[in-house]
Amino acid sequence: MWVDGKEWALSKFLYAPMLRARCESAGVGLNVSAVPYIRGHARLRIGNHCYFSEFGVDTGRFMDDPELIIGDHCHIGYQVRFILNQRITLGEHVLIAGGCNIQDSDGHPSDPEARMRGEGLKASDIAPVTFHDYAWVGRGSHILKGVTVGRGAVVAAGSVVAVDVPDGAVAMGSPARILRR
């Protein structure tokens, strides 16, 4: 009982206020189980009644205005990492299991010569990621730039998703394939 009370107090009086202070907006009922790791200047908007385990947000392009938008009733699991250069959007009731990486860029230029010259990302190397309402992403999955995960779609654990997942579909594998619509 004491541990539950301690965890509640830490969330209510330490972790949630720390996250809320970093957000452009955050709704009511925010529950955070550990100090979030947020590096960079991203704009964060969080809906109502969201739960966060230990998670991180990294931004890479300082000349842009990257944003992470999380809808109502979302659950972000342990060690989820958002790599953000433009925009990642989660609809309502989205579930992201632990150990997932979600990124809106490859983290480096796609042109090998540009990489050799040490150039940064170009606009063509970045594409927003979107999760529609009720999407569910299994543990350890990687969601790559430009992907849209449809309403009620499921991404199986350990998948690497580089293509859109239609509404209600199940995607699995590395690379992920659509198994059921």
C-alpha cells in the first residue's frame, strides 16, 4: 500500500508537473510514472487522461518547430522514444507498448555523399508520422518516417513499419507486411 501511495505522490506532485511545465498544453488527469527525458525544443501538446511510463523525446533540427501531439486517453509504455524533427501525432486512445521507437526522419541524409560531407537533414529526409484513434503498437516496434497507422490498426510486437497501415489492419514483421484488413 505504501508503494502505491508513493508512486501516486511522485506522479502527482513531481513527474506530472515537470512534464506539464515542458508542454505547450497538457490536459487533466496526466499520469507520469518517471521523469521524462526531453531533449531539444519540441512543442508538446498532450490531451486528457494520458498515461506515460518512462519515455523520451529527442529533436534534431533546431531551425524548425517540431511538435509532438498526443490525443486524449493515450498510453505510452516504458522506454518509448520519439525522434522528432517535424511532427508526430497520436489520435485518441492510442496505445504504444514499451521499447518502441517512433521517428519522423532517418536521422541522417538519405544521400550517401551528403552523409560523407557531414550535412544535416533536408526537408526531403523528414515526413510526419500519424496514429489514428485506437491504434495499438506492440512492444519493441519501430515506426519509421512518413507512416500513418490507421484507426483501430494493430502493429505486432517487434515490427519495423515503413508503409502505411490501413484502418483496422494488422501489420507484422520486419519489414512489416499487412496480414489482415
